[in-house]
Amino acid sequence: MTRIQVGLDGIPDDTDVLVIGLGITGAGVALDAASRGLRVVAVDAHDVAFGTSRWSSKLVHGGLRYLAKGQFDVAHESAVERGILMETTAPHLVRALPMLIPLTPSMGRGQTAVARGGTQAGDLLRLAARTRRQTLPRPRRISATEALTLAPVVRREGLRGALLSWDGQLEDDARLVLAVARTAVAQGALVHTRVRVTEPTGSGAVLTDSRTGATRTIRARAVVNASGVWAGQLVPEIRLRPSRGTHVVLRRETLPGVRCAVMAPVPGSSNRFVFALPQPDGTFYVGLTDEEVDGEVPDVPEAPEEDIEFLLGVLNSALQYDIGREDVVGAYAGLRPLLDAGSTTADLSRKHAVLVSGTGVVTVVGGKLTTYRQMAQDAVDRGVAEARLTAGPCRTRRLPLVGAADATELAAVDAPPRLVRRFGTEAPAVLADAVSVTGLDEAELLAPVADGIPVTLAELVFGITHEGARTVEDLLDRRTRVGLVPADRELAVPAAERALELAGSALG
Ligand SMILES: Cc1cc2nc3c(=O)[nH]c(=O)nc-3n(C[C@H](O)[C@H](O)[C@H](O)COP(=O)(O)OP(=O)(O)OC[C@H]3O[C@@H](n4cnc5c(N)ncnc54)[C@H](O)[C@@H]3O)c2cc1C
């Protein structure tokens, strides 16, 4: 029964490992520890993927940007982890994304040479990580005609061709976190949302049900703080310098015919780009900014107008026509949990850190979605050593997530393509679950919940029965991402309410 639970019920008084936070890092730690045979309780104050993990660019990157900064170890680690996700642990949730750098007149010869060297170095990273060429094809220079076939919106005047390279793209970041969390449950972890941790020490913490305010204590032999940008609120020795990254959301019609990511160089920088990333639901996410932020960490960061203006300005420099503010149908921002190291946030190393506090809490922070597995391995290794726990070796490198299968197996799964894309081999079980819980027929469960919105009632119901969703927000902002376009979200609310009503009685 790979079900995520809600609230304090079912959490024991005593465990081997308590994990604080169910972003990608905490979910990864829960999976790593449980798969080594440890007893694990993993909780989140809000919901799975409530924090930074749902505000990413949804890329599984090879780490080229770090290579450009001379951070070879970070780049290599990213490339290795990308290969593991694409070939072993989550091939159902990650696919190869073609990325196009148009060689427009604004890309000078020098910048072109740097970009070309970058794509070739990216291929060497792939090779060094032993990722197959079938998984990520070879980068190449293409003609202007070929570039315009892939991206007809690119500025035509003076177009000299384009550089085409490949990286990994997630179906959705929150879906990866949910898959990792449910795989942890399958390995025996207890994963509970709506449980806030306070007063953590190396031997336990206070747990509060965020809905009822009920509290209790838990004893743990190791406590891992994976609360991202909030890590310093639980362990005061941790000092973070969060940096904001903003994306805007465009509809497919705004960039008609585009079949790849389009990258536009940021003026004055040799290795920063604004990219428009095509999404499986028919939108584009355009990102990314990198701005240091001070003060209180908000639950949900806001995307400021100046970030939106910057992104549109840079993207427009590579396009045949200008995209206006009125074309922006959504915007989101996330805070990178970067360790304070005294330099600017754009230069801070994206390498993760594992730190042990005076009271013995193990904090794991920094890094990125792509490297969650290695981060979790390092954190659990440290926790096991500090607490002198008896545990098996790390197994996650070869442990597929729930629903994982290779392309041939996935192609043979008897279920609608949308469900296979999001649930892999579990897709038929998602549908069967929804039929048995609601008594509705398949056609109704698989119909788009509103005109032009491909979300189905089947996946909403499964979100409630297996993924711990209990509110409209859980369903529309994390189990599905229709919430990224507020106008679409409004249209999907009745379906979310209906799913809660239908599945609520089944939950008792
Ligand atoms: C704009 C942006 C784009 C990015 N794009 C990419 C990308 O494309 N690819 C990539 O690999 N990486 C990317 N990253 C990096 C990546 O998203 C983050 O490094 C990663 O998501 C951090 O995950 P986390 O689990 O550490 O933190 P979070 O996801 O923030 O999780 C922390 C969790 O802790 C919970 N919590 C906090 N306090 C408590 C408490 N007291 N008790 C219980 N729970 C608590 C929160 O509710 C939250 O759910 C991006 C980052 C940003 C900001």
C-alpha cells in the first residue's frame, strides 16, 4: 500500500530516522534510509512538494553551467545523476529535450564559439557519466532552415543557423517528488503531510498537526533536516542566502510550431540564457532569473514585475516578433536554498552540503532536483555514522521509482498516454482505483476536466487515495500543475471539488 498519510495518526513514538521536509531532498532521504532497512518517519508541515521543489525549471541537467564556472565535481555529479534518472530510476518521468541556441546577429562570433564549445563539453560530460547516446543525442550545428523548422518563431534576419543540444526534462517536478515519496513508502517509510516539526535535536522533535494544532513528541536515533530555505529556522547555525528564480508561463499559441527549447543569450553574459521550455500540457515556461532576496522566507514567493519584464525582453531578442505582457498567462517564483558563503548568489556553488548541528541534527541543503539521490545518500551516510545505526549500503542508484520502465515497456502499457506519461506502469492501476472508488465509467474519469485542460478526474482521485491530497490546492497546485495558469485553475476547481467529494467517502 504505497499511500502517503495525512496528520499525526499512525506515527510511532520512536523511529530510527526522522526526516523534516518532503521536497525532493527529504523525499530522497526517506527513500534512501528506508531502502537500507531503517525505520523512517518523514513529514512535511504542508504538503509533498510544497516548497522550492515545485517552482523549478523542471530540467534534469547535465551541469554545463557549473563546468563554465570551473566546478567540475558539481558538473560531473549532475551528469551522473541525470543519467541515473533517465536510464534507471525515472525514465517514465524524464525525457530528452532538444535545446536550440539560434545564431542571430546579436550572438557575436566570440559568444557563438563559447556556446559551441559549451555544447561539445556537455557531450563530454554525458560521455564521462556513461549516459548512452540513445538517451541524449549528439549536439550539432544546424542550418537556418532546420532551425526554423524546429522553432519557426526565431528571428530570421541574419540567422546563421543554430546549435542543437539535448538535456533531460521532467514531466513535472512535483510528480518526481511524489514518485520518490511513494517509493519510500513502498520501502517501508511512513510519509505524512500536515505535520510541522519544531525543536528538533539529534534525538527527536515535537510534531504538530498543522490542521488541528495537536502536538506530541517523537524519539529518533537520527534527525535529518531537509527543509530547504526554511532550514535555518529549525537549526539556527545554518545560514542561507536564498536567491529568487522567476518563470513566466505562455500558451502554446504564443510560440506556434515550436518543438524544442529556445535559448536566448542574456546580453553581456557568455553563459547565461533565458529559455522557453515547451511543456507536455501545451504551455511554455520561460525562465530564469537569479536575484538575491533578504528577509522573511514566504510560504509562496511572488514573481515581481521586473523579473517578468527582464525575461520577456531577453526572449524577444531572439524572436521574429515581440511577446507582450498580455501574452503572459501565469508566473511563478522559487527560492534557491543556497548556503551563505560570502559571494553573490549567482556565483554561490550549487553543490550541496551536509552539516551536523551542536545538538546532532543533520542538515542537508543546497544542490538541485537533479542531484537529490546523491544528496540523500550523503545525508543518510552521515546520520548513520553519527548515530552509529546499523544499516545496509545505499541502494538507490539501482532502485527504480514506482511506475518506472523503459520506453519499450511504457509503450506497451494499456492506458491513455497522459496517464502513462505521469504514472508510468502504474497508469492502469490509477484508472482502476478511480473506477472502484467512484463507481464512474472510464470515459468520464478520462475526459478533460474542462475545455482545453487535459487534467482528468482519474488522476485527481488517485491523488487523494494514494498521494495524500486533501484540498483543492493539493490537487491543482501539486498533484497536477493546472494552478500555474490562474484562469485554467479556476475552470478546474469544480473537478477538484468533485474528486474530493467522490474519494472523501472512500477514505472514511
Ligand atoms: C527557480 C528555480 C528553478 C530551479 N530549476 C531547477 C531545475 O530545473 N533542475 C534542478 O535540478 N534544480 C532546479 N532548481 C533547484 C531545486 O529546485 C532545489 O534545489 C530543490 O527543489 C530544493 O529542494 P528541497 O527539498 O531541499 O527544498 P524544498 O522543496 O523547499 O522542500 C522543503 C520542505 O520542507 C518543508 N518544511 C519547512 N519547514 C518545515 C518544518 N518545520 N516542519 C516540516 N516541514 C517543513 C516545506 O514545507 C517544504 O515542503 C531550481 C531552483 C529554483 C529556485
